[in-house]
Amino acid sequence: MISQDAVASLVAGAVQRALVQHDANMNAPTLISASRIAGSVAAAVTFLPPTHQRAIEAIQGELAGLASEFVHALAAEAARRSATAAAGIDENPALMPANDTRRPTPQNLRNRADDLESMLIEDWAGRVAGSTYLEENFRIPRSTLHRWQRRNEVIALRKGGRKHVFPLAQFVDGRPAPGISEVLAAIANPRLAWFWLTRPSPELDGRIPIEMLRQDLVRDVVPAARAFSSV
């Protein structure tokens, strides 16, 4: 009987060939990651118990949305690990591990914000995009996006000179997750706010704040944001 690893390898190879045929200039790391993810997921589904396979068959219409959520969560976790390694969090008290229960001091928060400013956004923030992408793929008009930005209802991260990009994980059904403005009111630095939102929070028993906001748990998240930023 073929093993799960073998199935994953076969599917990954087929997906990689298909992607190359679709776009021969696709970024190589992206090509490899996409094919491996596809192979791993296909193999995992193939080896599920029959009852679970039938359950998945019953929600075929929702698979695209669920897959998108899975990939966003995967990207956020990868970014978290990358940021941890890049920032040397184990040795740098300004970027304490997410499960560190020590309360931040004003100096630690300033240092953490400075460190995030010096890092590439792609290394810690997860998947981000500009206004053109959001308009074309999320159907968010530029005027609406800029209005949200002026009102602090969306997290915008400065990239380069005056350009801003927007973390995609903050959007739910084409709108910012509820509670973003309240979090920004508590944590004024957008980079620090997004860093906190995407890491397990001691104030929330290790849960990830942005995932809770996506579930409308604003009343739990906002006090935790205030506790994080207070002394």
C-alpha cells in the first residue's frame, strides 16, 4: 500500500508541473511551497477515516474559503517563527516570546516597536498587499480603504517611503475585523499592534487576538490589548 508521504510527493510533483505550465516565471520558493502544501493536504485527506472524508464531501462549496483561512493561518505561523528567529527573541527582552508572561515595560515596548520598524514586513507580518490588490481581489474600493485608514479602522503598515500595505488576515468578508480600531486606540504603533494581534497572548490564555476578532470576540480582545500596552 502506498504511504502518505509517497502520495504527498506524487501530488506535489504534479502540482509543481502544473504551476510551471501556468507560469514559467513563478518565484521558485513560492512554487515549491505551494506544491508541497498541496501534496501534504491531499495526502492527509486521502488517509482520513471514511467518516471524515464523507464529512468533507458534504461541504464542497465551502472548501475554497476554508482553504484560504488555512493558508492565512499557515502564513501567520510561518511569519511568527521567522520573526522569532530573525529578531533573536530568546535573547532579546524587547521581543519576548509570545508565551512569556512578564508584563511589558515602556522601554521594552519602545524597543520592540523599533525592532519591528527595522525588519522587513514580509518577515514577521504574514501576507500583506497594497490597495490595488485589495481592490481587484477583495473588491475593496481605494476610497473605502483610505477612509478606514483615516479612521484607524484598519491596520496599515508603512513600506518604503509613503506606501502602505495591509495585512490580509485582518479582513473578514471584505471588511476589517471588528475591534481593530479599539486595538489601535490601545496600541498606537500599527506594527506593534499587528505583532501583538498575530501572536499567542498571555492575556488571552495563549489565544491569538486576530483570530478572536475574526470570531467577533471583541470584548475579550480589547481589554487584553489595553493590558498589554499599560504598565
